[in-house]
Amino acid sequence: MSRIALVSNDLDIERRLLQGIGSDRFGRLVSAHPELVDAAPGDAAAALFATDADVVVLGPAMEAITALAIAEAIDATHPEIATLIITDTTSPELWELAMHAGARGVLPPDVDPSRLGDAVERALEVADRRRPAPVIDLRERTEPERTSRVITVVAPKGGSGKTTTSTNLAAGLARQVPDGVALVDLDLQFGDVADALHLEPEHSIGDIRGRAAHLDSAELKMLLTRHECGLFALCAPDDPATGDEVGPDDVAAAIAVLSADLPYVVIDTAAGVDEATLTAIEMSTDLVLVASLDVPSVRNLRKLLLAMDRLGVTKPTRHLVLNRAGSKVGISVADVEATLGLEVAVSVPSSRSITLSTNDGVPLVLSDPGSSTARPFDELVGRFTDVPAARAGGFSRFRRSAR
């Protein structure tokens, strides 16, 4: 039976937690510990260890810095316990600190009960992953091999070339598997995939907000915008406020539906790591990690890799893309590889043609195929072209309705 420890003196939060878990989510025990709200982080962590909790929910009366310290203490000695932080000081910076502290999520004090319950469910999944796995006889495994690829493109620092990488990767895959590729723009406030592909979408990912429980394939297809190269884009909303309303469960539902229907789902993300990006990372088969040849970009990516390791997100295959690789700025490719502990999969040189293709809204793999500048993106595409072609074309009959 799973155990949830709540550190809060707010009865309303306790009520919403119980409501969010619900009677249908059996096997959950909730213990409240209001006495730990004002305790020193080390003392609070020690007391929580004794509860045998699988998930610890901290806040919201607790100072954010205290909650982070408790989460870090728990992660350092009991990584099998997942933590959630409820605070009114939510920001991308706090999300980054929470990831480094090993916390599974940051939620606002007015969090909806169902969203809180879902966050606990996901935290329990993390707790399960962090426990030592039993020894399994591989000869007895009958789990079917997954054939779809969910490829999330991540760059903690803005301006690293993430969207250029995403659009060229998706367009290159669509060239080989027409109507078999979806490109999802998860920069929910300021996404520019539509501009990068010169699209004018009638719908966006904002149209799925609040529909996670009953989002189906036919409905989602109607929200896609088809590009002439054969990819389908789920674009970001024009209004940042609409993007704020798209929750992690909506994101998870969209990825699940698309990956069930298509061999490739490419996901462009916002700079940094927010809740939507973390959801995508956890559902991915592959991560394309983008850095430019400068110290802040490489350092930020190293922080992200360390945070993912601490969270137990090690299953996706990692591919490192180094942009502006030909720049003479005192940092070598070998320096980057040594810092990140990853080999550079693809090196993209600085080129005026890349900027021109972005401004024109035509990916380089389409505007100048076979050129030396497009070649690195072709190499990246080649790392993912092992999906059976028989799965392609699943959306072809929806071309007219998806426009």
C-alpha cells in the first residue's frame, strides 16, 4: 500500500489531496504532519523517513527555500521517496531548483484536486522507478517492442537553436515517412514552430486544455496543421494565457494519442525545464539535447543532465547536438564532451543560410537538401530512421480535415 505524507497546516490542502486521490484510487494512506511545517529541514526529513512514505507533499505554508532543503535531504539519503512542493512562488527558476533538489513537481496553492491527485500518481511512478529493481530472467520477458519514437528536443538556455533543430528533424523525417510525423510545440507561451514552418494554424494545443481524460485520436487530428512536406504540427497558442491553462495531463494525453497513431512524434520545448517539458521528457524514447558553443549553454545543459539523473529519468536515449560548432571561441568539441559526459552526435556549423531558412519559414532540409549546411540535420534524421515504414501514412486520410 502506498503512503503519502503531507507536511502542511492547511486543512484545505489536505481536503483537496484526499479529494484528488479519490475513492477509486485505492491503496493510498495519507498522514498529515502539520507539526513539521516549522521544523528545521534536517529534522523534518528525518521525521518523514520514519513514516515510510512513498511520496511527501510539502507546503504551502512552508517557505520555498525550506521545502527545497527538505526535498534535497530526502533525495540525498532516500531517493526512492518522491517529493512535491506546493508554493505560491512558482517560476522557471524555482522549477530548476526543485529539479536539482530531486523534487518531482511544483504546484500552486490553489491547485485543482484532480491535478493534485494526478501529480501524486506521477510521483508514485517516480518512486517506483527509483526502488531497486528485482532480478528478472530476460528469457521470460514477453513485453512487446515499442516501434514509435517520441523525440523531445531540449535546450535549457534560450537561443541555442532548439526550434531550428526540431523543425529540421521533423521535416527530414517526414520526407522519408510522409504523413507519419507529428511536431508538437510545447513552448506553450511563446512557441514559434508555426512561424518556423510558415504555417497559419486554425487550432492549437490550447484547444486540448482540460480534455486529458477524454481526448481521442479523431479529435486530436482535427487540431493538427499539415505542412506540405508531410508532417503534422500541433502548434502553440497565440495567447500566452491560453498556454498557461494547458496542464501536464493534457500534454501527456496528446503525446500518448499521437505516438499510438504515428511512428514519430517530435517535441519542441520551451527554454529551461517546466512541467510540460518534464512530462514530455518522461514519455520520450529519445532526447535531443541542444547546446551552442558557449559556456552558459554547456553549463546549463550539464545541470539538466544531473537533474534528470537524480530524478531517475535515464531511460530515453540521449543525442547531443552542438550548434555553432565551427566558432572559434576558446571552447572545443572535446571540452563540451568532457563536461557533459556525452559524445557529440551532430555538429552544426554557424551559417547564414540557417538564419535565412528560419526567416523564410522553410527548414534547411527542404530549402537546400543535400547541402553541406543541411548535412548535419540529415545525419540527425538518420539516427531515427529505423521505424518500419508500414506504420507511415496513418494520417493521410485526414489531410483535408487537419489543414
